[in-house]
Amino acid sequence: MKQNPFQLVVSSDCNQKRGFLCTHSLQPSQNTQENLASGSRFKRSEHPMAPHIYNIVNLLLEADNELMRMEMEAGEPTDESRDGFIRYLLKGTQNLTPELALENIDVISHIIGCSMSILDMSMNKCDIQVNPNPTSLFEDIFEIFRTISVLLGSATSERIVIKHSMGSIYLSSHNPEDLSNVILGSVEDGEFIIMPPYSVLQSHIGRDEKIIAQMATFSVNPHPTDDKISGTVCSLLLSDGESDVELSNLTEMIEIFMPRPIVSTVINQTVELEENAKVLTRVNVSDPTMSVCIRVEPSGNVSLILTLSEGSPPNSSYFANITILNQKGGYQWILTPEMLRQTPGVWYISSELFNSTWEPGIALSITTFMTKCMHWSIDQQTWSTDGCQVGKQSTPGQTHCLCNHLTLFGGSFFVMPNYVDLTRTAELFGTVSQNYVVLSLLCAFFGLYLVTLLWACYADRRSRSRRKMTLLEDNHPCAQYNYLIGVQTGQRKNAGRTANVTVTMTGSEGQSDAHHLADPDKPVFERGAVDMFLLATPFPLGQVRNIRLQHDNSGGHPSWYVNKVTIQDLQTQHVWHFFCDCWISSDHGDGMTKKMFNAAKSDEVSCFRNIFQSRTSTGFRDEHIWMSIVDPPWRSPFTRVQRVSCCMSLLLCTMAINIAFWNVPENEDSPVVFSIGSLQITWQDIMVGVESGLLMFPINILIITIFRSIKPRIVSKSPKNSSEDKVRPRLVTITTILKETEEVLSLLSRSLRNKMAQIYRLESIPDLFAALNRVHELIHLMQGEIESDLHWVYCSKFLLAALCRLRLCLETLDGKNFPSPQDYAQALDITNLLVRKADMVFSSHLACCSPPVKKKSVSSGCWLPWWCVFIGWFLLISLSGVSTFFTLLYGFYYGKAKSIKWIMSLGLSLFQSIVILQPLKVGLDESCPQTQTQSSLVWVLFLKYSLHAVCGAPHLKLQGLTLIVSNCSWSILNVCITFPIFCYVKALFQI
């Protein structure tokens, strides 16, 4: 560290009474007077100093007279006289040149004396309690000091110190690199600052040619507040000659040393340390921001261990912090507010020897005192400890502070919402009779919510009755190869139908029967519905190539608009898509009631058009939280009741955040990030958007995610009326046996691999024997097949089940129903033989057939247990309650007039959210690449809410017609900003 001597300048006549004015009686030479008095004539002003701002000598004479007048007259200084005095003194100082200021240092001393005199008068005026000084008073006077430092620093490189009645001012000029570890101030007086290395300052001052440093100290606090500021107050100003240099968030601290004349709170004690004993010190902490300095000096060279605890003495199991002190590191311990947990109360510090030998006569001299380092925040207009901490070199007579910014520098990252005092809650709620605007709005919303909730309960109950998979009644009871058919009816007007629909599937290995798609328990093929059917075949059809849909044109509205059909092989999980998008009607489209559709190819399924249309349609019905209430996806676990409640929670949360940030004071220093014409986005708008996203995003997304991911609860039904549920035994006759046998052979003949010709109608017992012979031949064919596959497994399984069913029917009959007992016995024997052979064939093929290769199903996410629904409802009700409380509190705080204006801006904000932002979100979700992980989805959703809030932030400041006119412009800007960013972020997560 290096220290340079200062040129000391002390004003004379320091005992004058004028507000402790320390000035010099000026008697300048004729040349100096002519130079100082140069200037033009001015118009007459009411303030006596106004005509002399270009004649510094006369200006200071008038200033002395004005100070004398204000001291002698009652009620002075008034706000007007004080502000005029400072204003014209500053103008006169600004009109000086650097050369004149350096040649007339006594004039500079006089200016500083006048400045401190008006400050002292203002701080000690009689009506200070009823007419307090503005918080900007010291900044106004300090502007004079800034001007003086620039004048003198530009004219000379010498160090100058100016003493005044309330402290000192140290001026110096440096090359930027010379500020490295330089000492500013006076070490002898105990008031100085040590700058950090140049490597830390280079990014802030490296481009400047000269840096002017001004350190000012004050013996009294120029900003009286509730904070007890004792001792010297210090300020540091760096300037490049044109503007101030701001230092903040430095990697190494600026060290500030200030005298501490008030030492009444210092506690000293000397205790003789006994063997195996501890010395206990008790400290009462009343200010949680204070740092406690404890110095324990032993009489010998020993090491000490100090233990800290709260409320009771520390021991081996109960303590808050521990440190070890020795001669090398010093015997002082600084207890920071973090170490004290920012908790006031009684704290104990025990001191004992550590790895040292006890000797008789060892004494401990213990000194404790409290201190804290603070800086004046211009933005917050208060003393703050942010960025400052107490240093290790603090003593009872001197405070050592470490700060990472200049003393008068202050700033905040977050834009604070409008302040409301929670202690006035009862008082504000008591004004409901005068200000019922917000309460009426909330009552209207809750009334609408209850009505919508009742409708949603009815709609959910109706949807649950239709949310089931239909097992087709015309499936053969022995067929066990299953296909899941999903039929999606279009959203067009009158798209639903009343006619009877049949479907026939054709595959590479066979064709199914025509099946009626109907359900006796619910209506099917309603507008926008997705109906699921389980169709069973005796054997796999192979690759499904096409389907044939037709209806009988019956009923009052037979026309049917089919959108899409999907068929899934439940054994192999293979899915075929059929894009229909047409009318099957005699009145619409091409007038056909029977149509065939081919399976879509892979490139058709994955093309952008189909994906976008499908997902956008589904997205609006599921992702658009407002529209999904009316028509949600049929099979979504997210019910209408939950959607309505989430919308209400989102509405209340939006209202609370909107009213908290509504009409926040605009920061004129906030930089403009983006502008279009007269519309601008500032950094403050961005921060409001980010904060709104942080407040709204986590809890709402969590609630919606919980409701979307809950696994439905499976409730087992109690067996009621079990006697009625029993299947009645069917009537068995020769005719039914012949008909069922004919149906089995007809189904088996639909596959070319079975090599069975078309069977004719069975009408007699000889026809039955011929049919059983055909079955015998098929079993022999199955036995001859060396390679087993799914076809032969399910064919043999179907045949075995059909033969067992036939045997059961024959056993139910007796010989009287046959032409002769011999025919009956022969039919029973042949059937038993065929059952045994079919069983052997099925077992053989089942053992040799490899299991089907199933497609890997894409994970649909994590499903939560059913009881998580209670967590979702708890969070939703809690969020709604808190939002309602703060909305009412802010509404009562604003008053009736402001509340009405806020409701106008809220209406447009909700309009933009429902009509523009939500549809945009759905479109972005479906048009951009799909994210693969939950974490990426969470970040994209957070980005959405933040940017949506950013683009909505300006609405919080606008009112009336201006808000209405700008709404469309901001909506367009919202699209322009969010769309490319979302696509880019989602593409990154995809990669």
C-alpha cells in the first residue's frame, strides 16, 4: 500500500456563529477580482443570490448575508430559501474554471463552509419534527462537492484536504493504475480508505485517462433515520471528469476505516483462568444486523477455543459455532449476523485453552463491543448493510468495513411490488362499505365459479358413463385374437349419426366378419367423440391393409362424418391409422353409405400436416385451460371440475399479481431493451415479467400436473343381486348345433392358410358329420406344419374352444334328438376325438411358437397414486385463498377510484390471456419439436409464462384509452417475441 501526503487547507475565522460556518474573509487582488467577476448582466430575481451566480465574490457575500438572515429570523430556513440557497450556490460553483478554483483555494473553502452551514441549519431547525428535511438534501449539497472535486482534480495532481466544521474532504487525481491499493484519506486521523488492486478495478476505470477521487467524512449523520449511526460517516466518489464511476459487485472488497468516538458500549473484563475451566461471556444482542466483536487476549502465548451458543451456555452437544484463536491469527472473533442467525436475544461465548498447557497466573482480558457497517441507498432512501460487512481490524475506537461497492451506490435486481402494510389489515377491511368494487368483482367471479362447477359435476358424471371400452356383442365367444378399434367422429355440425354402423377388416392373412359397432349402454359416434371397441378374430389378420365402413342409413340423423380410425393389435402392439375425413352419408359428400379406407403409410402418419392438425385439435381441447372446460378429451383423467377450479385459481392468482404490480412507479433510469415506435420494453418490464412468472408459474403448473397425472382409482363393486347376474343356460337344439358349427367353419375358411373351401349351409345330421370331417382334415393340416407362428397357435386355440363348446352342447342333448342313438354316440365320439387332437396340436404349436415381438411403447410419463388428488386440491384451495386475501387487501388499500381503473386493465389482461396467449401456447406446443424430458418441459413452460408476463407488463402501467389502443400492438409483439424463442429452446432440448 502507498500513501501520498496531502496539502492541508484550513479556513480561518472558525469561531463565527453563522451555523458553525467555517469561512475566510476574502480580500482578493484586483486581477483576481476582475477574473472572478467576469460575466454579463442578469435579470432581477427574487432570490438575492440569483444575480451573482457569475460573480463568485458577490455570490459568497450574499450567501453570508443570507445565512445571517436565516439564523436571525424565526422559522428559517424555509424549504424555499434553503433550496434556492443551494441551487444558486451550485450554479456559481459550476461557473468557475479549474484554473480559477486552484488559484483561489480560499474561495473553495468558503463555498464548502457555506454548504455545510446550510446543512447544519437545516438539520437543527426548530420545526424539524413537523417539517422534516427531504431525503435528497444531502445529495443536493453533495453535488457541490462533486463539482469542486472535478474542478480541482482537473487542474492539479496534488493531494488536497479541506477541513470544515462537520468533517473533511480529501481530493486527489490519479492515473487509473495508480489507484491500485492506494490509501485515500488520513491514517493519522483514523479515517481512510484502502482501494483494491488494479486488476479488480480495471474493468471499471481501465479506459479512463485520469480518475478524480473524493473522500468526504462527516462527524454527524447527514441522513438521520431510525438507524443509530454513530461515529464518522464516510463517502467515496470516483469521477473521470465528466461523469461518476460506479463500482459494484467487486471481487475484492474496498477497505474503509472510520473513527468510532462513542465507546460507551464497550465491555471490558479480566478473568484469571483456572485449570480445566472455561470463561463464560454473556452478550445481549438487540439488533439482528449488528456484528459482535469479541477480543480475548491471554497473558501468555497460548491457543484458545471459543464456542458460541444461543440462550444457554454451550457444551459438547449444543453450540452454534466454534473458532480457534492464537497469537499468529489474532485473538479477535467477529460474530456476523449470519453466525448469529440474525436472531436477537442472549448469546453465550465460552473460552478455554486449546492444545496448550495451563500454567498458574494465566489471565484472559476480554473486550466485547457491537458494530455494523452500512451504506446509504439512494434508491431505497435508507441505510442498508447490503454488500458491506465488518472487518477483522475493527477496534472499540475504529470501525473496519469491507464493501464491494462505492458508499453511495445502491441498486436492486427485483422490481418491488406496491407496498401495503399488513398490520393495517383490519383497518383496510373495515373500509368495505366505502370501497366495495374489488369485493363485488370477486363475489361475481365466485358466483360464476359455483354455477360453472355445478354444470361441470353433471357433465363429468355424464362423461364417466360413456368413458368405457365396448366389447362387441357379435364377437365369437371362442375367438381370442383381439384388436382395439378407435373411431373418432368429426367436430362438424351434425357429424354424429343414428344409423347402425358395421366394420370389416382385411389383412394380409385373412378377413374378419362384418361387425356391428354398437353399445347397448351408451350412445356412440357422437360429435367429437372417440369410441373404443374390442373386436375378436379366430386368428391374426396379418398387416391390416384396409377397412370397410358402412351404415344402413336408418334413424333420424343417419349422416356420419368420420375423422379417423385407429386399429391396434393388442398382441403385438402394432397400430394402423386410417385417415378418413369424409362423410358416410347419402345426403352429404359423395352420397355413399359404404366406403373402404386404406391404411396410412408411415410417411403419411408422420407428416407435419397430420401431426399439427391432430395435436392442435387435441391441444385446444386439453392444453387450452379455458376452452378445455367445455369440451375436454373424452379419456383425460383431468376432469371438468378440476379444470374449472384450476381456471379459478389461475384467475385469482393473476388478479393478485396484477394488482400488486399495477401502476408501479416507472424507473426512468431503466434501460430500454426493445422499442417499436412509441411502445417500449424496458428492463423494468422484463423484471416484472420474470417476477410474475416466478410467482405464478410453479404452483399453478404443479397443481395442473398433479391433476393430469393422477391414476384413476379402481373401486371394486360389491356383488349385488348375484342371482340376477348369473347367466341363464341357453336352449340347445340340433338347429343351434348345426348353426354354430357352420359359423366356426365359415370363420376358419376366411384364411387362405387353412385351405378350407367355402362351407355350405348345414341342414341335417349327415351335414354335421361332413363338417366334423372337414375339421379333422384341418387338424391334420395343423399337425403337418413344422414351423409354428401366431396363426397356428390362435387357430388351434379357437378350434379347441369351439370343439369343447360343441361337446358341451352334445352332452346337454340326449339321443332322442338324433335320428338314432347310434348317430348320437358317433357324433359324441368324433367330437371327443377331435377335442383330444386339437388339444395336442394347440399345445405343440404353443410350445414351439416364439412370443410376439412387441413394439416398445413410448412412456407417457409418471402416474401418481390416486390419493395425490387431495394434495392437488389442498394446494389449489390454499393458493386461491391467499390470492383472494391479497387482492382484497390491495383493493381496499388503493381506494375506490384506483380499483375501478385497475379492473379496466384487468379485463384487457384476461382477454389477451384467453384469446391470444393460450391459443399461442397451444400452437407453439404442437408446431415445435416435442420435448423428451420433464425437466425440459418445465423450463419451456417457465419461459412461456415469463415472456407472456413481460409482454403483458406494460398493461400494468397504462390506463383508459391508452391501454385499449396498445393492447393489439402488444399482442402482436408477444407473438413475434415468444414464437421464435420457444421454437429455439424446444429444438435445443430435442437435440
